[in-house]
Amino acid sequence: MLNKHNLVFLGPPGAGKGTIAQLLARDSGLVHISTGDIFRNEIGSGTELGKKARGYVDSGGLVPDDLVSEMVGARLSRPDCTPGFILDGFPRTLNQAGLLKPALCRIGKKLDCVVNFEAPYDLLVKRLTARIICSKCVTNYNRLFSPPQKDGVCDLCQGALYSRPDDSLDTAIDRLRVYKEQTEPLIEYYRDEGILVSVDGSQSKEITYPMVLEVLR
Ligand code: AP5
Ligand code: MG
């Protein structure tokens, strides 16, 4: 179905990386690796990694590069990544992009495509502050754009829906600033590598998802 299997989803908070990655993983069998989801899970379980990451995640700052890179390297070397993967939220700094290369080399892989999701600032803020997530299966909903059928309950698994603490207006704005300063330079970096494709992430997911499939064929 797809010609490109080793993927990075890039773009600001709220651009739809996680939403589209969930659909793509469901339909393609590629493994969805969201560093944000991994950190939230570790924090929720009270692990050592979760304790180290908590302050950064809660405040909207970035977890140190060595910590996140080591975690991603270990995740990528698991056998379920053999058919391919979607890295969602990693890399997020030029240094992380540099660390990803040897990690992929060690498992005999290289990136096929970096999909860059673009959306205007006001829409990002609107989406983030209205996002709700299933506490059991991590499916994404939105109070404004894609509400669940029953208030507060996941359509798929009946889990309880919650708002991420870092989706408060102030922290969302901080995350967008951190993105601009530390992550946006990756657009140029991957454009220079010749593997960047930008898609319009401001449309509904019913429009954006087929566009993403098209660029991966
Ligand atoms: P992370 O979880 O990666 O958060 P983020 O980058 O801020 O991205 P979001 O999840 O907010 O945005 P998204 O693009 O996935 O949007 P979504 O699809 O949900 O990271 C959280 C924290 O972990 C970081 O702040 C940091 O502390 C730490 N961290 C993670 N990775 C790290 C790294 N590599 N290095 C260091 N630290 C790291 O969509 C948002 C909303 O909009 C949803 O409600 C959705 O339903 C709706 N929506 C999405 N697309 C559409 C659409 N097309 N139409 C209508 N509504 C839509
Ligand atoms: Mg996400």
C-alpha cells in the first residue's frame, strides 16, 4: 500500500501529528511511536523515567535530548518496528535529529520521509485547548472539531476522556514558542536532506489523511 515506511511526523503542537498517525498505524501496520504518549504513560505509572520527565512535560519544556534519544533508540530496535514506524514528536531538536541517524544505522534503516504538518497559530491554540483523550486507548477527540458520541466517554473502548494538563492555554502557548525556537529549524534540515514533504494540516482529518497517504505512496 505504501512505498515509504520509516517516517517522521513533524509540525507544531496541535497540527494533527498524533491524530493522523493513529489512523495511519491502524490502516498500515506501521508502529506509531509518540514520545509524548510514552512520557505520559511513564509519568502515570510513576517510573524512574516518568519522574525525570515530569517537570519538563508539565511545563511544556523539552525533556533532555540524551534521555529521549536513548528511549527512542531502544524502542526502534524492538522487532515490531521491522515493517516500519511513524515517529511522532521526535526528533524535536537538531541535536536529536543528529542522534537519530546512528540509532537508525545500527538497525540497518534510514528515514524515507518526513511529513511536515502546517496549520495557522490561532487554529493550533483552538485545537489544543479543546482536545480530549481517552485514558485507556489514547484515541484523540476534540470538543470543537470531533466530539465523542457520548460526553466524556471514548467511542471505541468506553474509557474516560480527559484533558492533558499541558493543554491549558498558558502551557499550550509556551509549547508553541518552544516549537518555534527549537523544532522549526528541522524543517530546513530535512528539506536539505531531500525527504521533507509539507501537507496542509488545517483541514479536517477526513481531508488531511488521504493527502498524507498520497505523499507516502
Ligand atoms: P507531545 O505529546 O508530542 O505534544 P506536542 O508536540 O505538543 O504535540 P501535540 O500532541 O499537542 O500535537 P499533535 O500534532 O499530535 O496534535 P493532535 O493530533 O493531538 O509532547 C508532549 C511533551 O512531551 C512535550 O511538551 C515535551 O515536554 C515532551 N516531549 C515529547 N517528545 C519530546 C522530544 N522529542 N524531546 C523532548 N521532549 C519531548 O491534534 C490536536 C487536537 O486537534 C486534537 O483534539 C485533534 O482531535 C484535533 N485535530 C487534529 N487534527 C485535526 C484535523 N485535521 N481536523 C480537526 N481537528 C483536528
Ligand atoms: Mg500528539
